[in-house]
Amino acid sequence: MIDHRTLRVALLGAGSVGSQVARLLREHGDDFAERSGARLELAGILVRDLDAPRDVDLPRELLTTDAESLIVGADIVIELMGGIEPARTHILTALNSGADVVTGNKALLAQHGPEIFDAADQVGASVSYEAAVAGAIPIIRPLKDSLAGDRIVRIFGIVNGSTNFILDKMDREGLSAEDAQRLATDLGYLEADPTLDLEGYDAAQKAAILASLAFHTEVSMDDVHREGIESITADMIEGARRAGFVIKLLAICERLADADGEAISVRVYPALISREHPLATVHGGNNAVFVEGEAAGPLMFYGAGAGGVQTASAVLGDVVSAARRHIAGGVGVGESARQSLPTAEIGRISTRYQITLEVSDEQGVLAVIAGILNDGGVSAATVEQTVDDEGTARIVIGTHRAREQALGDTVARLAESDVVVRVASVLRVEGE
Amino acid sequence: MIDHRTLRVALLGAGSVGSQVARLLREHGDDFAERSGARLELAGILVRDLDAPRDVDLPRELLTTDAESLIVGADIVIELMGGIEPARTHILTALNSGADVVTGNKALLAQHGPEIFDAADQVGASVSYEAAVAGAIPIIRPLKDSLAGDRIVRIFGIVNGSTNFILDKMDREGLSAEDAQRLATDLGYLEADPTLDLEGYDAAQKAAILASLAFHTEVSMDDVHREGIESITADMIEGARRAGFVIKLLAICERLADADGEAISVRVYPALISREHPLATVHGGNNAVFVEGEAAGPLMFYGAGAGGVQTASAVLGDVVSAARRHIAGGVGVGESARQSLPTAEIGRISTRYQITLEVSDEQGVLAVIAGILNDGGVSAATVEQTVDDEGTARIVIGTHRAREQALGDTVARLAESDVVVRVASVLRVEGE
């Protein structure tokens, strides 16, 4: 047996991920020693309540409520408490006392990333956060290391498991939005307050983190255009299905280069995806992210988007890397904001759209609508007119690629038209 | 502009990947400086013939046939010559003179990996080889770093683009094996000597590299059970389609734990995959690899499996990492053979099988066959009997999971039976 150096590991938080990290660190001590070149000693676990029930049996003597004494003196600090404070203060304390930090805190990074990365650069320590985006799936490190020699053009994918679970249940089992949400809550996919997931905040935090990394630009939550799945109905899902689509909540990070110069667009919204597209086969709580490199072309990363033990795998990968760096010496690879690209307004993006209108059932409706589209500079690729059993006439328009600004103006004019009863839905079509 | 240190980069080989690496290094010099923290100076390019035609215009003064003077004095050596010698000697020279090495040479690593990794460990240099497996797809680094805190249970996927192209054309366009091969040759998917691809050697080399890394065990080509796609006919593809399957050439690396103890199985063969399985949707020359971590669960990595510029992306990611290490100091993360697990014989694996028999068209055939299966300890999940237009009677048996040894013995007994005219095919069913 090689005589390994010992590194002190402080764990902040013992929730579903933290307790699994603690268990694996303790159960596979020899393995981690071999992999990292250092014996990883779990020095203590910061908890709010020493007597709270936990997923995993943790030795009482490791639990503490005293953050300061646990953090100072640690070589590696794993932050899995979530939330902004006191997580932010603890991480800054850890970095200032020379520890490497591993965190899964997307809310914190999306809001205070630059401050934390600066603090790490000052002392040459590393901040790793593979667990913050897409659970178990290695996506941060591939972007940071594997694709460091390429230029990322676009990232798009499914990064929120809860909403994917809901949309998938609606699509595959015909559940109503309410029933699918209730099921998601019962199965633990949704928190007691489901707003973060349903309204797209969680996905937007992850999009901000991915865009920052991919485009070497500081991107915060305020830069992300965000629409959730609150307005998605069973009818819209069924309509999508009939047209060969499935509705997915997508996070999209994209470089734009148009007459207004170079910019980035970071956005989260539910969109139509062809059922032939690989993202259409991402079921349940899984995540999948496409990364398009200028040289590499499209790459896809797929796996479990959440789950205690799955996410623990991502945390521990970061821990082993931090330990190797600690042993080998050298400074961590810092974040880079050297490009500082401006964020484009949503009006500047261009994509395809599907517009569903309820119209009055009379002669000449189509001509009126075609005229409005034409005046707005929006070109229709497909137009389908239907009358349902209740006598409601609908027109479904699939557009060619159009600029969001032009599309929005045109939809407003359609809504004002006498022949249009109601704009039933406007959905973007992505992945083409 | 930050004043960067300059690192001398030697490029060995200027084929389809090498010439793209040279182009990108020269065109995006400032980018690479920012990403790696060092200015990467392309010191020279080793070629066999100074006057050979190339995919990319390369400045004549960079080309050289003098390996020794190019390599000694370089900080990073990129080996993209392929083949065993002189690539092996050049890499050892580079390591011994203190350079970090980046290579895409799967044949060399599958045969001389341990020697090369030992040489790197001796001097604390790094050997990176993301481009050796699955082209542009980041798979080596995720295994080495991202999943370093997990225990890999199984890897399986499509790692040879040429054979996937051929099987895909046969499946989707109904081409014969000969026509699909001819098309693959015309489009540059197959080399003049297609044996390496068609007989599974290329996939086996990649499987050996993946298994070595995943299981911390030295795995060479001799440890890989290898079957190619030579015997796959249009009939077999069509039969698979009717039964809801597609045939893919799979590389499988697996931990076994049975009564005979812990071992690994590394194998390459064409197998049936359900059309519902994500691997069934991998078309053309693309690659996709599933990695199953004990904690992470199944992860999938998908993208271009070959192509000059795509593979250059993987090479350059390694170059940036090597440059960072050079600047930051510290030693590279070495390979590990600490587990040294034995390799299991193919007879020890267990999977499901589909057996197609031509039988005599008479009463009681099924009973005879069922008896042989039963005696052999092979349990049938489905049995389908058909008679085609020419009056040939066939029985297609889908087995439950069985041990390969038992299956092989049983098939031999079936072949000897009076009621069996011919064993038309035996295919494994994977991904379930």
C-alpha cells in the first residue's frame, strides 16, 4: 500500500446529495486514495440540526453546526447546502483559507459566480461545479477542458428533470397539466414550492452557467430570457403530437452574428421538437444537452438530471480532481470572461414558429391571414385549416425561419384582425 | 494583452486530422493563448514527403523530415502519424526530453499503452489521447476525470463509424452488404484495406483503451473478443427489422462478478438492439457510447466518430490541457493499472440471443427443438415458426438471458439434430 498524504474534506450540507457523498467517501476510502493520490478524510459535516432524520446513517461525531471551525483547516470544501447565504460566505471563507471548493449550487453561481471565481483566482484555488448542471452528466468539464480547443457555437438541451417529467407524462400518457404536476410532486420531482422548476428559473440558472462557460462571458440570470411551462395545456401537447412534434422545455445558449454585430442569446422556453430528434426520446426526469462546436460539430451528453446518488457521482469526480491538484501542485483553471459578449434581446433571435389561431368560420379568412403574414415579413411553410366537433375553426401556421421581433409584431396584428377569434398558441420550433 | 509564455508545439503528421490541427493552431493563435495561458508556437510539422499534396495549405518552412530535431526541445508533441513505428519511438523520445504528448493513435495505445504511460510517469509528463476513441466525442476525459469518483460498471456503444455507416445503409435503404461497402469506400468511410474496420479490429482497439481506463487494468488487443460484420447479410438485417431490432457493431466493456470471482469482459460483435434504444438512432458515421457508473447510472456521449476537423477538436482540447499543465506545473494524472482484473473468456458472459434455424417442414419439429433447448439449460422467451414463399420453414427463437457457453453448446446440438437443416444465424441481443 502506498503511503498517501491525507487531505481534510469538509462537507457542508447532508441532504439527499450530501448524505450520499458522505456515504461514498466513507465506504470507498481506499478507492479514493488510489484515484486521487491522497487519503480523503471526511473531517466533518455541517448541518443545521444535529438531530434531523437523514437518508443515510452518518456518525454523530462527524456532524457539527460550527461552520467556521470545520471550514478553516480543510483542504477541500464541498458545499451542498443550496441557497445564497450562508453558502456564499462559507465558500469565500474556504477559498480565503486556501481550500479548493466543490459545489452544486447553481443559484449561487448564477447570481454570484464572478465574485466566487475572482476569489478563487486570487489564491490560485479551484472552484468546481459539475453537479450544478444536469446532475450526473459530465458537461461542465467537457466544456472547460475537452472542448477548450474548439469554439462553441450553440448549446441546447433539456436541463430541468421535473418539467421534463411533467411534459413527458402529458405527452405519453395523456395526463392533464394538473395531474402530471400532482404526480411529479408525489414522486418527489417537484419541491413544495414548484415555481423554480415550473416557471423555468432552475433551467435559466443552468443556462446562465453554461453560457458563461461556453462564451467566456459573464452571464447572470437577468440576461436569460425565461418562459416556463405554466401555459402548456394538454391540448397544445396533443396538437404538437398530431403535427409530429413533442413539447420540451429547452435551455438555449447561442452565438448570434448579424447586422448588429456579435452577441449571445441565452433563453429558456417550451418549444416544439420533431419526434425524430434525439431530444424527443429524453423521457422522465432525464437530461440531455447538445453542444455544437465549430470544429467538433454536434455532440450530445445524456443521463440522469437529478437524484442524490447520481449527483453525488458528479460531486465526487470534482473532489478527486481537486485532490489531484492539491497533491500535484499548480493552480486551478480559472473561469474566463475575456470575450464579454453583449446579450441580445429576444427580439433578435430567429427560429421557426407554429401559430395556432381560432378563426371565424367564413370565406376568405385564409386570404386575410396570409396578407397579414406577408405584410409582417413572415413566410408560411405550412398552413392547415381544421374545424373540430364543436364547430371551432382553427388555422395552424408553420412559419419559415423568422426574426422573433417580426413574428411578435405579426402575431399582434393577427390578434387584432376581425377574422381571428383568439391566438390559441405561439410556439417556437427548435432543433432543425 | 497579457504577456504569455511561449510553448513550442511539434506536430508529427499532416494527414486529414494533422493538417486541420495545424490550420486551427495558426488561425486562432490569440484564442489558444487566452485559453491555455501560453502562446502555442507551431515549431514544425514532421512529414514523410515535403512535396506531398495536403488538405490544407501549410507553410513550406514549417515542414520537416527531421524528427529528432523537431521533437527535442518541444514542450508539447502532437503525434498524428498513426501506425506503430516510428510513432512509438518518437513519443518515447518526446517524453524522455520532457514534453507532454497528445496522440490519436489507438493502434499504438492498444498495443504499447503500458510502456508509453510508464515512460510518462517516470518524468511526470502527461499523455492525452481523447482523439483515439470516438473522434470528436469527449469520452476519455470524462472517464478519467468526471467519473473518477464513481465506479464504472459497463461501457457499451458504437465506436466505429465506417461499419455503422454500412449497417445503417443496409437497414435504412435496404442496400446489400456489397453495395453498402462500395458506397462507404466511395465516400471515404473505408480505407483501401477495409479489414481493420470490417473485421472489428478498429473497434477492438478502442474497446481495449476504454476498458483499461474504466477498470484500471491493462487490457490489450489479445484480451478483446472480436467479431466483425463480414457475415451480416441483408437477410439478417431484414429479419432483425421485422422483429423490432436493428443490427449494430457494439463494443462492450463489462465487469463480471459470478461464482468464478471478479473479472472483466471486453468484446466487439454485431448485435441486435431494440429500435426503441437510443443506440438505434445513431445513423451514418456517428458514434455513441453509454457509460454506466455505479452511482451516476447510465450516461450517453454522442457525436461525430471521425472526420479531420471534428477529430482536431479533440486533439486541441488535449493540447490546451497539456499547455495549462505545463504553465501551472504539477505532474500529469497517470494511468492506473491498480486493479489488474483478469479477462473472462467469452463463454462466461451472459446475454439474450436470437437463433434462426432452417428446419424440415414436418410435425413435431418444435418439440424436438424445445427438448434440445431444455437439455442445454437455455430458456426460450419467444418462438416463431414461419414458412416462406419457397417453402423453407424457419424457427426464430428469442432466448432468455443465458450463458454464452451453454448457448454455444446448445446451438451445436441443434445443428446436429435431424430436424434442423441449417443454423441460419445466432445473434446476441444487447441493451436490455
